[in-house]
Amino acid sequence: MLFPFPLGPEWTWLLGVWVIAEVIMRIVLLGIIPGNRRPTTAMAWLLAVFLIPSVGFVLFLLFGNFKLSKRRREQQEAVNHRVRSVTSDLSDPTSEYSGPEWVRSAGELNHRLGSLPMVDGNKVELIPGYEESIKAMTEAIRGAKSYINAEFYIMSSDYVTDELLTELENATERGVTVRLLFDHIGTLRIKGYRRLKRRLKASKIQWRPMLPLLPIHGQWRRPDLRNHRKILVIDGLLAFTGSQNLIEPSYNNPKHRKVGRKWVELMARLEGPIVPTLNVVFATDWLSETDESLEDQLRLPEQSNPGRVTAQVVPSGPGFSTENNLRLFNTLIYSAQHRISICSPYFVPDDSLLYAITTAAQRGVDVELFVSEKGDQFLVHHAQRSYYEALLGAGVRIYLYRAPYVLHAKHFTIDDEVAVLGSSNMDMRSFSLNMEVSVMLLGADTVNLMRAVESTYREVSRELTLEDWVHRPPLAKYVDNVARLTATLQ
């Protein structure tokens, strides 16, 4: 018997209605869920709905829509249209870049999808030290004369960031306009959020939470959409971007401090025409949160080009319909002839990226991947591990950055031609759900700087072998495989 006790007529009737409703719901969702979704994502949602219909349906309503609101999407499209005209003077159709045609083709792809052009004459400095990058940003803020635009996924007022926040406050006192954005949910869950808000409210800083989730005020969306970008622009002349949030390196977490877990990052200090194009991304997000346009900041200030690097900003996220970062990453990886080095803390590729990487290794390209030995997010880390066998089998060399450190830097290099760094992981969340920003940097000089950073990773990592990996405990394989089922929904 299904029930150990007899059911009355009224309960039998209700149970029958419930069963019929679940069957109808399955049939209806079978034709709705696959629409405009990857087959793997659709299958994961359908699996949830068929196994646990009521719970799966509620989760789908909460998390199934990866798009921003119609208003935000229309704003993004309008900004893209205006950016093409506003920044037209930033791009010389006869760029001096003389590298391979496949690199120029990647640049044209980025321009069409993200509206931002390749620009010559930039100066690039990589800053791999955590506190060193905070100090560099603090010093830049101290020298600001007109405006400061700062946007970070996570912010905190703590012993590492205190001086930087103090300099932001001091800048407002000397007449500098300071605008500050941080992701609402990303920062809300960090210890000390109320202290940060009190400090900002007491200052003259103009600040807003990004993608606020406040149903009472009519601000509702899929709860796990994030603005994951990290951008700092000073006077339109100097900018910083990369993987680092404004928080101390253990993320204000006593558990992390107890085991000595710290985040390892990479930031870039940029000067030249690339700065106003990076400021376009900030201005887009500022417009979305405040309805204030910053178009007057988007033109290139009068200055000489301070360097020789050609660069291009690549915005991506649910405000775009084309997964700009994934298309760029695949294009560059398929174009590689000799060497690919990838660093991604959360490496959960979709099929297209997995095929691009394994195909590169199988056709003789030297491919290496740097990941953390022990991740900070259980499901993502185990989903990532489920791909190691396929990668190792194809010939990819995997280096595990020694625990307890979390290798959070996000970058890769292609041959001696291209380096890409920014906020984007190589996972499906970064491709579809997170608002991200990357910078493509061209030329052997910049690639060599990145390769020097990669060499420091290799020195403190252990290489994973296929033989060791296939002999890991059966329970570990089981957990990895189960986590992989959630990969498209994370």
C-alpha cells in the first residue's frame, strides 16, 4: 500500500488532482524549459522537475530566468548604440597593430558584440601582490583631481581596505566626485556589511548597491544574478581591473583565517586610451542603478599615448544576449598554434569550451591549467574536478595551487600574441549569469609579463597526473559526478 492508513473520499480526490496537476506540469514544462537554453541546462532543470516536481517547479520560477529586467536590457542596448558614436574617436580604422590576422578577427568579434574598439598606445602593469594592488589603488586615489569611479563585486571596511576608503573620503573633501558601486548580495553576505554602510552613509561618496534584491521596492529578479566586475577609474587617465575585490585576503572569515586560507589575485594598472573604454562599462552600470548618464566622461582626454600595448575591453553578462566572453575565449583557444596557459579559480566549462581546450591539446598545442588544490565553494569545486579526467586524457597539464591558498586570479595567454585578464571565470555562471569585464592585451611584451606570473604559480603548485586521478577513491568520484549535474545551474 502507498499509505499505511485508509484515505477518505475527500483525500483520495485531492491526491488524484495533485497527481494529475504534476503530470500536466511536467508535460507543459517539457516544451517550455528547453527554449533558448543550452541542452545541458534544460536537461538539468527537467531532471529536477521530473524527480521533485513541486520543489523543482518553484526553483525554476526563482532561478530559471537568467535575463535582467526588460528595462535594464533596453538600457544596455541603448548604451551600446551610443557608445559606438561616443567612442568613435578612440578607434583608428588603420590600427598600427601588425600581429596575426586571427587576433584582428577576435578584436572585430569583440567590437561587434560589446561595442568597444581595440585601441593602441596603452601602458600596462601587472600587480600580483594582494596588498600591493590595494596600495597601488590607494595611491592613485590620493592623486585624483576630478572624479573617481569605483565598482567592485565585494567591498568591506577592514584593516586592509581602511586606508583606501579613507582616501576616497578625503577625495570628496577636496572636491573630487567619487562614485561607488558594489554588488548588493555579494557584499551583503560578508561580515561587516552594516559597518560599511554606516561608513558610506556618513561620507560624501555617491554610492549604490548593484542589482539590489528588494521585493518591497519592486526590485526583483533571479536571486543569484551578480555584477561580478572589478573596475577603478581615476580622472579618465588611469584604471585598475582584474580579479580582486576590496576586502582583506581571508574575506573577513574566521574559518579562513584559522586554516591560513588567503586569496591570490592579479590586477592590472592601465593608462592610455583603454581607460575611457573601461569607464564605459562603469558608466553603463551607474546608469542602470541611478539613471544618471556619464557620457561627458567617455571621450578620450587630451594626452599622448603612454605606452605601446594594443588593448580592448570586453564586457559581458545577462545584459548581452551573445555570451561575449565565452565567444572570445573559444575563438582565441581555437586559434592557438603553440601554447595556451589558463588560470581560473572556478573552471566548469560548457561543452563548447571543453571541446576547444581538449581539441587544442589533441592537435599538439601545449595547454596548461592552473586551479586551486582545494576550492572555497564545495559544489563548484567538485563540479570542476569532474572535468579533470577528460582534460588530462587529452593532454592538458593541470597544476594544483597548494592549499590553503585560493588561486582566485582569472587570466589566460595564447601563444606570444594575446593575454586576457579580468573578472570572468571559465564557468557557466560567468558566461550567462554574472556581469563581467575582461581586457584583451596584445603583444609579446604583455604576454611575457603574464607568463612570469604563471611561472610563480607553477613553482608552488603540484602537477596532477592522469594515473593518480583515475585511482582516487570511489566516493570522491561519486561526489564529483553528482556536483557536475548542478554545474549548469550554479
